[in-house]
Amino acid sequence: MMEFTQAEALGVLATVAKTLIILVGAVLMAALMIPIERRLLGLWQDRYGPNRVGPFGSLQVVADMVKIFFKEDWIPPFADKAVFVVAPAIIMVTSLLAFAVIPFTPTWTVANLNVGVLFLLAMSSLGVYSVIFAGWASDNKYALIGAMRTAAQMISYEVFMGLSLLGVVLLAGSFNLGDIIESQRGMWNVIPQFPAFVIFFIAGCAEIHRAPFDLPEAEQELTAGYHTEYSGMKFGMFFVGEYLGIVLISCLVTVLFFGGWLGPWLPGFVWFFLKAFTFMCFFVLLRASTVRPRYDQLMAFGWKILLPIAIVNVAITGAIVVATS
Amino acid sequence: MKNAAQTAFSATSSVLRTIGMTFMHSFRKRETVLYPEEKPYLPPRYRGRIVLTRDPDGAERCVACNLCSVSCPVDCISVVKAEDETGRWYPETFRINFSRCIYCGFCEDACPTYAIQLTPDFEMGEFDRQNMVYEKSDLTIAGVGKRPGYNFYRVAGMAVGGKDKGEAENEAKPVNIKTLLP
């Protein structure tokens, strides 16, 4: 049996507490994004959105959650049961695991991995399994088309999502997200790495299949895409998973390009939150304003435009880093 | 190459312009009318809750002719005729099932005495369907509704309740068709 000193035990407890706080915080933020999104969409479409439940409609999400908990959780008889049940769990687990490496303040990281960026990319790639499993297990043509689109979208977008981050990694000289933030003390990465920022943001949109890249769940064409057959809390998990994705990508953009917790006067966490929240709102603005491209246009745009730009960006950044070191 | 650059530029600027224009909607007036707090204006001819009006003398206008019931496309009006000692018809029962009513206004058009009228009121929600059935006492109002000064029996040529033939407003005395005298 292992012997723990008191200090070690306290350290473990602190880590567990931190993990729980970050997990609950992330899920709460994702849940809070639902009313925020609905209210913001209302604002930009000259209407109000839900404003009855609680102050400014903020308790709407509680009402929605209560409703979704009491809904019948139905598994279609033609579905592949095991895969059908596992699929929504995967997106939740991978999204939440990705939060483990995000440094919210200099001291608030669950796992200070030295391969943080790679871990993030791995987790976000694993999330694709959720969508493909869901589409396949549903045994429904719309769900399957949605899943196929996701697969195609992911192969095109994962590539330059990773490539766009290479410039940032080169500048920081580390895969560790904390080091990347510290390297932005002089100047935020968004200035020297502007093309990378744009590419990463677009790829992030595609990664969490938000409008304008919500082809896998295009309501107008595919009813609800891969989660057509889902109901009750399983559907709720896909829903929360999607919003967790928004929170995650917003946090990532903040960490990688906008200096994370860095900022004058206010404490680090407040800066982090403000920056991330701005991006979450920007995701909603994108949804309110952009149109969905056609499936082949999306892939052409990815392979023919964004990928070359990402490669050129890496080459130039690399040349400059080598020349100046 | 130049063409491609132009396309890329115009596409990018178009997307950015769209996002900007959408954002500017933050400062626009919202179109939604917050209904329970802010009531919409309903014109007097709005077809809402049905009422039974009275004539200027305060007597009920309905003569239980059943034309409203006949014209009703959803059969939601039920009238039972009765007759008082002066020979005037009146409805013993007048029942409208508002859970069936489609507010088409045909009954109002069919009514020869302007008794049945539609009013600008639609807030009739009930938790119990049975409460949507309105009896005569629920339907009858004290006023004349949209037709002030109209009294059917005062202008109609029918002999009723002390008023004989030829005694109505603008009505000539009955002509004796059996005589040749002028």
C-alpha cells in the first residue's frame, strides 16, 4: 500500500477540487450559452427571444432542462443499441477532457501537459466518432448523410486546423498552453499570426459544426442530421456537447491568439473570461449572419484556399523564427 | 489569377459586410409586441367573442329565427324558440360553443335584427373545455353594440305586442284591396 504524506494528500484533493470546479464551470457555461444564444439571435433578428422565465429569460435553460429530463428517452427498434447509447457520451467526454489542459489562470490548470496542443487536437478529433457513431447507429438515411458529411468535413478541416497552430507553437517554442500564453506577453499572437487566427477560427467553426459549417445537422436539408433519431437526455447531451464545443473553441482562441489571462488591471481569470465570452458571442453572430455553403464548396474552400494559406503561414513563420534565433 | 483575387476579395468583403450589417441590428427597434403587457389595437369590426345585443329600449333583439344557427358552418349555435303572450318570438335557449366557433362572422351577417354581433375580444382562454360553452345569460350584453338606435319591431311590418299593421316607422297604412274607393 502506498504511503501518502499530508502534503501529497492535500495536493491530490486540491487537484480533484479544481477538476470538479472546472468541469462544472464548463458545463454550466455551456448550458448558459443556450439562453445567451437565443437572446442574442433575437437581438440580431429584431425580436426578443425567450424573456419570460426568470430575469431576462435566464432561467429558460432550467425549464428546458426539466422538460428534456422528463421526456421519453426512446431508442428506435432498428437502431444499433450499444453504439446508439455510447455516441452521445463520447462527445461530452471528449469535450470535457479537452478542458483539462486549458490554463484559465497561471495556477488553474488541471493537467499542465507539455503536449497540450496535441492533446486538444486529439480530443477534438475523437469527438468526430460521436457524430459518426450516432449517424451510423441510427439506421436513418438523414442521420447517415449527416455523419458522412461530418467525416468529409473533418478530414478536410483537421489538417489545417493543426497546421494553423504550428505557427503559434513555433513562436512559443512549446506545445504547453501555459508557455504559449507566457510567450504572448509582448504581443498577442493574433497580430503576427493573423492568417493562422482566421484559419483556426474557421476550422474551429467546422470542428464543432456550428453555422455556417453546420452541414452535418443542416435542419433544412437533413431534419436534424446525425441526431435525428435522438430524444430526451441523449439529445440533450449532443446539445450540451455542441455548446461545450463553442466554449472550448472560444477558450482555445483566447489561449492561443489573444494572450489568455494576460491583461492590465483586472485579475487574470476575468480577462480570460471576457475574451472567451466575446468569442462565444461572435459564434452566435456568425450563426445569425452567415449562410451555409454547399457541401462541395466547403471542401473546396478547405483544400484549395485554407490549406495553402496555412502551409505558407507555417513556412514564413518558420523562416522568420530561424532567421531571428 | 486576377479574376481569382477579385473573387476572393469580393467574397470575403461580402461575408464581413453581412456580419457587420447583422451586428448593426443590435441598435434597431425590435419588432415583437410584448403581448400581455402591450395590447394590440383591434379595430371595432374585429371578429372576436360573440354577444347578443339589446335594442335602444333595453329589450332583447333576438327573435329566435334560427338563421344564425343555420348559417353557422361549424354548427356551434343552438337556439330554442319561445313565444311570449304578445306573440313576440324570443330565444328560450341561446347557446354558443366557443370551443367550436371559428369566428367567421356568418351569424352576424345572417341576423335580420342585428342581435348577434362579434366584438373585438379574443382573450377567452379556459382550462376546462366545458367553460367555453356560453349560455344566453353569458352572451347577452346591456348595450346596442355596433348598431345604435335600431329596433327591429319598430320598423318591421309585423303586428306584435300592441303595435298593429301599418303602425311601424315609415310604414303606410294597410290598403284595403277589396274596395275600389281611393
